[in-house]
Amino acid sequence: MKFCADRKWVVTAVMLLTIGLASCGGGGGGGTTTSSSATPTALQSTASVSNGTVTALGSVFVNGHEFDTNSANFVDADTGILGNSSNSALATSGLLSPEVGMTVAVNSATNSTNALPVAKEVRIAPLVRGYVDASDLTAGTITVMGQSVQVTSSTAFVDKRACVSTNTCSPTVITGQSNLVSTSGTTNGSYVIVYGYSYAVSGTSQVQIVATMVSAWDETNPIFTQAFVTDNQASTELYPFKVSGIVTVSTTSNGTTYTIGGETLNLSTSSSTPICTLNGTQGSCSIITNGSFVSARGLVAPSTNVFLPNVVNASSGANSLNPGGATLQVSQTVEIEGTVSSVSGSTFVVRGVTVDGSALSVQLPVVGSKVELTGTVQTNGTILANSIQSDISSSLSRTIYTAPITISGITQGANASTNCSSSLPAYTISLLGQSMIVDCNTEIADRTATQFSAFNINNFNTYLSQLTITPVYVVVSTYVDASSNRRVNSFNVIKAPLSGFVSVSGLATSGAVGGVITPFTVQGVTINYSQTNLTVNVGDYVTAVGALNSANPTTIDTTVTSGVLTVIPQTTLLSNALNHLGEHSDNGGGNLGFRGFDN
């Protein structure tokens, strides 16, 4: 038997986007403009707000929903500037055109439904605009506007510089972080716009940004200083430099300081005072409170990490989810995707918003975890969460079984998911002694087929009964729903392994103590092993590959020749998640048990 521990790469199947960033050079932003306090029009209360990252185009995919955007306005979240034909120069620039990796807030239209989501407005919300002051290839970080930006394997890169169309970029078009130019002396680094998740590291004023998209632009592009029409018919400008995040406000005998990460905001000078708003209400900059989410924009680049902005918009509570306008209403449904900045008791903070997790039936996320949650706005500005998935739980809550299936044991009439039509069949199958449900939500495929033949929920049992291969091996990815039903989200017929091995990959449901060989269980399957020094704790991620115990079909024997047992401690899972806050796939392709087979 092969025994492996701490195989970090099994935790998630991370998409490798190895595109980087280069610079065409260029100087600082110039020109003179008049500051405007324009903010987006506060919309009528909509059915829901989805706050997350664009994951696909066509329409716009956010948080797993495909929104119809045919009638939607695309606007800048800070200003309400419209990205349509009323601002032709901006529309043709692509700055407010959706790209995979952009962070957005989607306001649903009144005719939007769960089955057919329709967007009324898409607010595009970059976190920083400015020069790359430092780049650490080893750590995978860049510094922009005083913010430490983490570049992950799923960070998208887009090059919008003029040199791309003329094929004159020097040194090259974006290819990787290694092509970034950092500020050196009086020579500015690459000018970029960063989209992603912002959170304050607990106990410090530092703001960590996990980048979902980095876009290179020419800072001299006139779209940053030109006045454009907003959704409330005002006129304002974007400004080339921006920093946003959770602000730390400190008052001493020397005055009040406002900091976002490593950037200090100069909000009071003898020559210029920025226009400040809090939750859409304009006032003196002293109205900005500690812990608010602040977006500060200005014409002139910071000097030694001190930024003199022209306009500062601050928001607190649930308003932070929809920057630039108080669009959320009490009892409104919201979806949030972001990273957790702090956890206290049953509450935690995502993107500056306090989330009440007391109604959740799952373990609360840890600081640094990327989460996607749904909840309702409360009167105190918090979000009462009713469902949540984290970067760990969304993939590791799946259990993958690989084994031969007894087709004669398949029964129809299972309890289908509520979104399935009553006219569609649902089936109960059994693998390794575990009962599970196949319904309209299951992805069904025959990986052994050499020519096309329909295989779906309508002919599921009939198709399997007509297969001539023996035995019929399948690999299924499953999860347990709120009613404790194990449901199959993907079902794949595969070529039977020459070894005749079976496997399970999932979280351990009972443990083993080192020094004593005691069989343990993984989601109902008992694991036999021979390692006397093996310790397994409940919640560790286990992959077991071995022979099926003929006397007990719920037991896998990994002690056989070529058997494999891999255990990843839960602490390693959490550490790995903090290092890989990117998108992942959970359709079963990364199953070590399946990889371990011999054909």
C-alpha cells in the first residue's frame, strides 16, 4: 500500500491562468477638472442583489446565475457614470464592459426570477487604480496605491493599452506578473486597475486584496479625466487614481488620520478639501467613521503613500455591498461573494459587512476564507445568512465514490430536488453501500461511449440496462442536502480499471489513533489500512483506493498491493485555502482515487 500525507494539490482543482502584466511606460495623470460629488441614483428596491465576480460572458454570470443584461445599465459603482451610448468615448473604451474577473453588484429587475434572472443594473466596482509600486514574484503579490494585492492562479489579466492595437508595446503585451514594471525613483510603474476582494486583516490596519482581475491601461487615457453623464443626469469624472477598502480612523493631539492599508488619505489641507459623503449624504470629511468602506478618487498620484483625493465616498453596514448608492432595503435578499476578514462568535465580516451566521447549520468560515452566501438585510444593517459555501466546503463537502454499480438495484421514485419538474423521474442508486439520489440536477455522461447516444435523466435506467460492458464502473460526485439526503451532482460511466479497485474521496467521519490500527470511516465507507503510525481526525480529507471487501461491500481494503491511502489534515486544508483563494472545479476530475487506477 502506498501512503501519502499532506498532498496539498488534491484540495482543489485550480484553473491556471498564467497571464501576467507588462508596461508601456508613461507619466502621471494630468489636466484639471472640477470635483463632483455625483453618486449613482438610488434604485427602487429590487428583488435581490448579487455581489460577486463575473465568471462567464454571453449574458453575465455572477454567483452561478446567468443574468439577462439586454435591458440593463452598466455603470461605474462610485459615480453612476453610464457605460452606454450617452457616453460614447467611455462605451468604446471597454472600461465599463463586463470582463471575466470583474467584481460587480447586480441589481435584479422586478421581473427577475430564480429560473430566469434579469439584471436591471450592473455596478462595476474596481478596488484600486494606480501604479505598481512593487512586485514580489515569490510571494505572488503586487503593491498598488499602498495596497498589498495577492495574485492567485485564477486572477485574470487584460491589456487595454493603446500599444496593443498597434503592436508597439514595450517590452511586450501582458504575459505574466514577471513583466510588471515597478516604480523606480521618479519613473512610474505599470498603471493598472485591480478588481477583487478587499478585507482588513484582523488586528492591523492593513488591507489585503485578493485580485480577481488586473487590467493594464494608459493612465493618460482621457476617459479618466473627461466629464461623463451619470444615471441621475449629473456630470462627473472617474479620476485616474483610486484606492478603496476598510478605513482606519485614528485621532490624536496631532489631528485625525485616515488610512487604507498602507495608504494615508490627506482629507484636510490648506489648499484643497475633498468632497466627502457617507451613505450618500454629503458633509465634512469628519463624518467618515472607523471601519467604513471608503472609495477615494483623485487626479494626482500619491506621494510617499500619502494620497490627496478629490472625492471620497464612504459607506457602512449593508450599503457597502452596493457601492455608490443606498440601494438595499430591509428584508431584501442579497448574495455576497468575498473573503472573511474577522469571525466573532456566530458573526463574521465579509467586505466590511457584518454577517449573522446564527441560522446556519454548517461550521462558520475562518478568517481569509473565500465565501459565497445568501441572506436578508436586517434593520441594523447586518445580513442574516441562510446559506453559505466556502472555498473549502464547496469542493470538500463533495464526496466522490468510484465503484461498480448494480443496475438491477436501481429504483425509481426517489425524492427529487424541489426545482425538478414532477414529470421527470428520479432514481435511488447504491455505491459502496451508500444510498444516493440521481435527479434532474445530476450531470450524466458515459465516458466509454464511442459514438453519440442520448443519456440523461429521462432514459437513465434504460440506458444503463442496455450496456454490454461488465462490470459497469461509475464515478459519482455527491453532497448531502439539508434533509440529510445524499444527492449526486455528477454521474459518469467509466472504463473498469484492470485492478478492479474501488475508491472514495471525502471528509473522514470517524478517526484513527496512531499506534493502534483501527478502521475508520469516510462518509459511510470503512477503510482498512496497515500503517501503525497513522492518525486520522474527523474532518481530515481522505482518499482511499483499494480492493472491495467481498464480505462487506461498504469496506475498502487499502492494504493490498498498489492500494493508496492519502490523508490531508484539516489544518492543512485551511492553510491551503488561504494560499489558493481562486476559483475551483468540483466535478470530480481531481479525485485521487480515480487518478490512482491503472488504466
